[in-house]
Amino acid sequence: MDLEHLNKTQIILLTLLVSFVTSIATGIVTVSLVNQAPPQMQAAVNHIIERTVQQVMPATQTASPATTIKTVVVKNDDLAAQSIASVRKSIIRIVSADAPDIMVARGIIIDAKGVAITDRGVLDAAASYLAILPDGTHVPAAVRSSGTTTPVALLDLTLATSTPALTPATFADPSKLQLGQSVIRIGGTGGDSVGEGVIAMLPASDKSASRMVEASVSSATPGSVLISLFGEVIGIITTDSQLVGGDFYSMPSIFKAAAQSADATSAATAAGSAPSQSGTSAPAPAR
């Protein structure tokens, strides 16, 4: 091959080939010489390399902390136990003031100021009731009057300054409930008893008058609570739901209706007892 007859492309390729072969040969010779050098020389070379690296790296540069990702596996049993413990802090037991050893119904705390909700059908407006709080404290409970008849009733609890703080319950969003979803029932006439099941039927529509959900776990105790695995209240047993079946629970939508009705009644009562604001003056009190 005559080098004088090579074109530019061939000259460039030949140059690259020579450089590549030369670099490989240089590397082989360098490694061989370093391996044959005495230990003192190797230590000096390593020391020079280390010092060079220390000078090249900026003094302000710090190593980023390692991020550790842990995967936590939560079992259904553990999740159910945590949910039950959470909801029990919001459940009260309602007893008659004349028979405090007999439970009338269960109730759910909906306001930390001392408002609870329970089954209206088992309450007597003329009777006096006590509420047993989650810590065992007994406080008076008065049934709040309502302008309309709803399956549930609101209770006003009389709290003392020494009464522990109440924990309101968290209610599930009815639109997010699904058929087959796991649920837990908390009931019992004495101590708390639980049962597990699934949602068997949902209301046909959000405008359904009954607003009841059917579960595969039943209860005969008024006010028994149906919750999700995340500690959200789905419904309670009421007298109306028991007429349909022991596995039907009234849903939170009627709780809101009861609260609105009670608030409207309280407002009307307050307005009726307020002094007259009309142009006609009220009669002067007798002396």
C-alpha cells in the first residue's frame, strides 16, 4: 500500500488506528512498570492521586444523604383493629337515669362541644338519660327537640370542666362506598362486640328517601355503628332500619337532615322568645 495515494478519509482512519494502538501499548507498559515498582513507589503514587482528588473536589461540596425507602405492609387485621380503636373514642352508651345499669342505645359523638347522635325510636322525650363516655364518665344527656321526625335524634351532653376532651367521629362519603367493600360493625348491649362483613346493597340513588345501606353483618342493638376499614362511620342501626332488617343501617345523610332540623327548631324557638321589634310596644309589666 502506497501512503502517497491515500485519500483524506483513509489518512484519518489510519491516524485513529495508530493512536488507538499506541494508547493501548502505553497503558500496558505503564501497568507493567507500576507492578514492578517497589512498594515505596506505589505508596507515593497513591498518595499523589489521593491529594489530587482532594484538591479537585470543592471544599463546600458535601455528599448528599442517602434516601432509604421502606415498604410497610399493613395487614387487614391490623387495619381493622386500628379502625375499631379509633371509632371507639367517639362512641357513647346511653342509659336511663333511673336504670343506669341497662343500656338504651349507643350514640356517636359528632361535635367536641358535646353533641351526639343516636336512634330516636328508643328514646322517650319525658325521660332523663345519661351518656357514658368512652372513658367511663357519666354525664347528663338531653334529647334536642326537632321540628320534623327523623330516624335519629341529637343529644346535648352536659360536660364539666374536668370532663376529658371528646373526639368527634369521621363520616364516610356515601358516594365513595362500593359493593363488596369490607365493613365492621361495633355493637353489643354491654361491652363492645364487633363483627366483619361487606356492603351488600347501596341505595338506588342519592335522592332515595330511605338512605339505608345493607351489610352482611347484622345487629339488634339500637345505635350500633357500621364503619369502614379506615375508621369512617358508614351508618347506624335505627328503629326505622330495623323495620327493614337487622342488617340495614341508616346512612350519614339523615344525620345532616336531623342536625338542620334541630338547628331550625332552636332558631325558631329563640326568635319566638325574643322581645318584639314591631312598632307596637309590649305591655308594661304589672307592678
